Amino acid sequence: MYFPDWNGWQLVITIFLILIAYDQFSYIKNKGSIVGPMFKIPFMGPFISALYPKFEEYLAQWASGPLSCISVFHKFVVLASDRDIAHKVFKSPTYAEPCLVPIAKDIIGTSAWVFLTGKVHAEYRRGLTGLFTNKALSVYLPVQEKVYTDYFDKFVAASKANGLKPMGFMGHFREINCALSCRTFFGDYISQDAVTRIADDFYLVTAALELVNVPFSIHVPFTKTWRGKRIADTVLAEFTKCAAACKANMESGAEPTCIVDEWVLHMMESKNYNSRIAAGEEGVEKPTNLIREFTNEEIGQTMFTFLFASQDASSSATTWLFQILAQRPDVLGRVREENLAVRNGDRNRPFKLSMFESMTYTNAVIKELLRYRPPVIFVPYLAKKSFPLTSTYTVPKGAMVIPSCYPALHDAEAYPNPDVFDPERWITGDAESKTKNWLVFGAGPHDCLARKYVPLTMAAMIGKAALEVDWVHHATRRSEEIRVFATLFPMDECPLVFTTRM
Ligand code: HEM
């Protein structure tokens, strides 16, 4: 025996102290030359504050240095606030890959395409980019227009039912975006009941995917993750059913009206092309998007990943857009004027892609909104192997490395007075030329598929709202305080009153 005189307690305490020392030692080793607390709170690190993230704490962390770190339990996390380092993380797929929380695979499904990397990811993604071309985006505008009409009526009715007293509209903005996604993805294949149900429940999926979760909670009834998983399964089943209905309809020669129609059409064109080539025909025109066949389950799951990617970010952008434009009648007035002008004075004229392209001011407002309140403030990545990030610092294998979007978008050198909402910087200023700072949609092989879709839908929504409804923001002392719930929201949930515009 090495410790003949030790009792059990002495042994336990010694092992415990050795573990604490090991935990501190590996933290200090991983930290190397970058900024971070000198010591770690034993084992758990700043776990409690990670459970309730505060925006001010992120600001402080970014300000602490271009690279900084924390360690929560066994996870070592490196935050990159520097724009160029962030680009390096986004664009080094051999060293780092996007890293959703571990529970995401249980909720979305391990086979979902977003978990692919390298060549297979690029190949899958190539087929999907065909669904976001200008031509395809134009196809989706009519179903989207109907969603705006329905939901603006609902907003007005909700305010009326509330006696024209202010009420938080954040939940309503989540709903309109969920409906917008469901209709854009599935057109009329999805029932209004299903849209309303998904819109009501989807925030439970977001809640389940919080950065920090209690292990195994997915199997424990009535926990957040358990509820999130059940909702996700129901949504997936509904989406798979819609995919089957779409295939049957498109086989009958229908015109595409939504994303799955476009996707299935591309599959049909590709199948036709392949069989003609196989039959030895020559001079057959190759389809622009040559893809394989996808099963109903794959289609359902891919649309689920779109809904998941879009829901929080789009709801955040919508909330700030309505809040800020209500506070800035000068800006709203110009948006209204421009939208009426492109419709030749007829406010009922449906929105077209060509209108969007000609609306300089509305475009500037959307870009400024996305810069001023970027919905995605950072994107977690995982170091697949030791990742030499700078000449003096290498991210250890297995660590999380988080490129930040917010600091680049609030960099005073690129955007003078960055904390002022100023659409003019995109018209008379040089904001447009600061392409390296434009990290709203990430960068590199996993950047957002919807970087054109988002400004288009936001412009369509706010243009129509400006023409058809009036809304008043009842600011509270918490309106400018930022709540982090996956993305950024005003702490007071955006109290508004909507009325019909005469
Ligand atoms: C305001 C709205 C949105 C913002 C700010 C936003 C931003 C982002 C960001 C920052 C990323 C990570 C990029 C990276 O790792 O480099 C991302 C990825 C993604 N986004 Fe968006 N997004 C928005 C809306 C949408 C919508 C509406 C869709 C689909 C219809 C969508 C689909 C995706 C997909 C599929 C990915 C993952 C791409 C991949 O892994 O290859 N996003 N988005």
C-alpha cells in the first residue's frame, strides 16, 4: 500500500484536490497567451452565467481582447472578436466545423444535412442553392404576400381585442415568421391549422436548444428538451406528409409556387435529363440544377433545418424592424413613400422582385437594421484538430471556437457612430464597401443560404406594413435593453398597438 495510514476521507479529499489541480492546469495550458480569468471556478467555470447569458457580458468579453476564453466544465471555449480572425475560423473547414449544441442532433435528427461536412456537405448544399436564385425567389412572393395580409389583419385584431392598449408583439412576430417559412417552404400543402400549431409551439424547440442543457433531460418527461423533441417530431412528420403531397402534385404538371415545388421540379428535370442521356440521346440541355432524387423524409428534414435556421433570426430582425421604424417616423415615412412610388401609387399592387431591386432607401433600411441589431451575434464552431489561429495562439483540439459577428458590425472604423441607426450610411456613406465587416450571414462554406432571401422578405414585409397598417411603439425603460434568447430581442417584448391605415 502506498498510503498505509490514510483513512477513506483523506484519500477522497486528496483525489479531489488532484482533480482540481488538473482542471486548473489544463485550463491554464489551454488558455496560453489569450485573455481569460487567471483561474477557473473549479470544474464548473462560469456555468451559472452561461445559463442566463447577458448581452453586456458578451460586450465585455469581446472588448477584453481579440481572442479570449472561458471554460465551463470540461469545455474550453475561445471567443474571436477580431474580424479577420473570425473570417479565418469561418473559412478553415479543415480545422473547424459548425457546432450546434450536442442536443441538436437528437432534436433535428443525426442524418440532417446541416451536420455534414467537407465534400458531401458542399454537394448537398449546391443542390439547395438552386432554391434561392432570383428566379426561384420570385416564385415564392405570392404565397408570402398572403401571409402578410393575414397576419397584419391578426395584428390589428389583437390590438383591438386588447382595447388598443400596448401589448408585447414579439410572440406575434415569431408567429408571422413561422407562417412565412411554412408557406414559403410548402405553399398550400400545409394546412392553416398545422401552420398555427407549429407557430405556437416552435419556440419550445428553440428553448430546448439552449447552449447549456442538463444531460439526459431529453428522456425526462416535461423537461424543456423532452418537450422540444416532441414538437420537433410532430413538425417533421407534418413536413414529410407535405413533401409527399408536393411530389404527387408536381407529377401532375402543376406550376411551382413554393420551395419544395422548385426542389421537386429540379429532381424531375434531372431525372428526365439522366434517362435521356442514358438512352444515348445527344444534345440534351443540362438542367441548371442537376440533382439526385430526395425522399419525402429527406425533404421534410431539410425544410425543418431551414425553419430552425430561420425562425429565431428572422423573428429577432422583424421585432427590431417594427420597433425602430415606429420610433423613427422620418425613416418609416421614406419607406412608405418609396413603396408607394414603386407600385405607381396603387398600394394594393403585389410586391415584385424588380420593385425590391429599385428601392434604394428600403434596401438601406434593411441592411442598417441587420447591421445595427444583427440577429446572429456569433456562431459556435468546434476545433476538429489543433488550430493555429494566430502566430502566437493555437486552439486546442476539441475546444469550441466562436467567431463573433457583432463586433465587426459595430466597428467604428468601418461604420462611424456604430451605435446609431443610420440608413444613410448605405446611400451617401461607404458602408456598402465594407464587405469584410458584413458578417450578418457568416462566411465560408457554411454561410447562410438565405442571404438574398432575408432582405427580400424583410423588404416585402415592411413595405406592405408601411402601406396598410399604422403601429405605435410604447417605449418602456427596458425597450433598448437586449435579451439574448438564441438571438437578440428587446427585453420588454416590444409593446405596440396596430391599427388599419386608412
Ligand atoms: C435574419 C435572418 C437570418 C440571419 C441573420 C441568418 C444568419 C445565419 C448565419 C450567421 C449562419 C451561419 C453561417 C456560418 O457558419 O458561416 C446561417 C446559416 C444558415 N442559414 Fe441563415 N440566417 C437568417 C435566415 C435564414 C433563413 C430564412 C434560412 C432558410 C430559409 C436560413 C438558412 C440557413 C442555413 C440552411 C444555414 C446553414 C448553412 C450550412 O451549414 O451550409 N437562414 N444563417
